[in-house]
Amino acid sequence: MTAKRTDLADELLEIAGGKQPGIRMESIVGDPLPAQMLTVDSDEAGRSIGKEKGRYVTLELGKIWDRRDVCFTECANAVADCLSRLLPSGLQSVLVVGLGNRHITPDALGPACADHIMVTRHLVDELPDLFGNLRPVSALQPGVLGLTGVETGEIVKGVCEKCSPSAVIAVDALASRRVSRVLRTVQLTDSGIMPASGLGQTRFPLNMQTLGIPCIAIGVPTVVDALTLTADVLEDAGIPAPEGIAEDSEFGRMLVTPRDIDAEVATVAKIIGYGINLALQPGFDCEEITAFLA
């Protein structure tokens, strides 16, 4: 059986055996939406779980799409609270990047989220008397290499060089090792992101080193790797996982996603979009954001 694939830092720590030198875990938000922050203090500590040095906040939304556990406003405010903890001080203009492919539903989280961002940069520039109290925010949906022929990171870097934001917030779909966390967990980190990492691909990272400015990544698992799911199901049943199944086999190429993925992605994308707006424009509430976007 191949190694279990996940993009969630707390799951990687669990797979590595729990506590590791140079990695700290603390709770930061209580009921009804628990959250915890995992801090990787050094590059060496990061290598022990396969993550970069930085802070990783994991927020558990629960089954937000059925509205029985917590309401939309509580979820959006929780995302905003977690994001505010990672934003750099003295923040000026921000570029929000919706990563992914709008035409493939499990990968459409980023573009769908960008649809809910309060784009204000042009208003602040052109009508400062009316909108000068707002933070300048731009939104970008760069698509994917297969559709544009250009690396996503190259597009984002080019826009940053032209527009000079003081930080980037990138939203993307991730992979988890557990079905129970698909579209129920939000991971936020100040270490940046590797686009397409949920598919096991590594290309142009978005981080301080490549962009020259802070990059906050927000991700939600939308898929579970088939081999990882199989290993966990067997483990829960007390059955040893078989050895020798290659990652490039028919099973290794499969990803599992919920059957109502379209509705769930739309709901979570809106929650994250509103959470970003609440964090970047603290004078607004959800009703005012809805009025602005309309």
C-alpha cells in the first residue's frame, strides 16, 4: 500500500506518529466551531511531516450545508477570525487568488470563492472620497495550466509585479485522508501553497520566496485518495493493508468525492469568500457584504 496522501498538516502529524520536535499544537477557538493551530518552528521540523515552516490553522465547520449545527454567519465569522490571526500587520492592498479549474467541480472551490470577494481596488483608486475607507482588494482566477498553457504561479507573480499587493490570499481544493473531513475542514496557513498539490503534483509554489510578499493559503479538502481511503477503512476494521499497490496503478489514480459535491462546494466557497471579506473589511457584516456584491 502506498503512503497515505493528505494536504492537512494535522493529519500529516498524526501519520508521523504524533508529537514531533519543533512542532506545537494549541486550541484557538472553542464551541461551536473548534479550531487549532499547528506551528512548525523550523525547516527541519517541517520535513518530519512534509510541510513548510509556518503556522497551520485547522477549523472544523461540521456539516454546514444542512444548517443544523451552526449557521452561515457563524461559519464565515470563524473563518475570518482564523484568517485574521495569520494576516501580517500593517496590511494594505490584497490580491485574492481562486486556484483551480471551474469546469471540474471538486477543483472549483477557488474560482467559486473568488466570485464572492468584495473587489475594491478600482473603487478606492477612482472614488477615494466614497470608498477610501475600504482596503484595496483584487481578485484573480488564473485557471489551470491545461487550459491556459501558463503556470498558475507565473500568472500570479506577474499580476503581483504589476499591481503590487502587500499580500496574497490563495484559495484551493485539498485532499484529506478521511471522508469525514471532506468539505467540513478548513486549513489556513501562512506558509503558502503548491497549486495542484491535492493531485500529487508539484510545480510553481506560491509563497514568500517566489512572490516576494506574504502568501496566506486557505484550503478545503474536496477529495480523498482511493488508496488512502482503502487503507483507513481496513485499518478501522483491524485488517492489515495490502502491500505492493503502486500509486500509478488503476486504484492509485482514483479520487473519491461526495455525490452532491456541486452543492457542497458552492456552500463552502461562499463561506470562505465571506470570511475573507470580513477579515479584510472589518467594518462590514454578512448582510452588508451581500448588498455590496449585489
